[in-house]
Amino acid sequence: MSQEKEPAVEGGLKAQALSLAQLVDYQGASVVSREIMKGKAGTVTVFAFDQGESLSEHTAPFDALVQVIDGEAEITISGNPLVVTEGESVIMPADQPHALNALKRFKMLLTMIRA
């Protein structure tokens, strides 16, 4: 019987309380990311966007959950813009074009599940 590998966790972050907003720092004119979990089923990544930074329109083959943990962003899904602020979440559906734009500096947790 083969053993499945346990999903990787970056930086020894297991079994402790985490402040997601403190896992990445803002950097001027940049988008910063830190993958905190990765496994066969998907990934969990924290991002920090400086004001005015963006991710251009793209698609993904599976749903993705964005949770804004600081600031304010515009997330456009299939041409429909949504303003999302701290404490709010958006599910970006698989195979639909989406883009993100930092209206103010913002941090988000992105959970992508492939299964």
C-alpha cells in the first residue's frame, strides 16, 4: 500500500495561529505573493497588491475563492466588475475570464481547488 504525501506547507506554518495579513508585505509598484499550502487538490496563496497594480484578464480551469483580508479591489468576472473590500469574498467560476485591480492597496487569500 502506498502512502500519499502530505500537502506541502511553506515555511513551517503548520499547527499555529496565523495572521494572514502579516504573511506578505506591501511593496511599491508590485504584486507580492506567498504560497502557504500546496497539494494535489490545490493551493492556498496570500497576495499583496500595491495601489494600481493588477492581474490582467485570464481564465482558470477550476473555481477559485478570493478572500480580501485588507484594502479594496475591483474583481471583474466575465465583464462584470465587483468592488470587494476587507472581509468580503468572491468565487471566480472556472473557465470564465477574470481580472483583479487594486483600487487601494489590498491583500487577499486565494484558494484554488483542482478536485
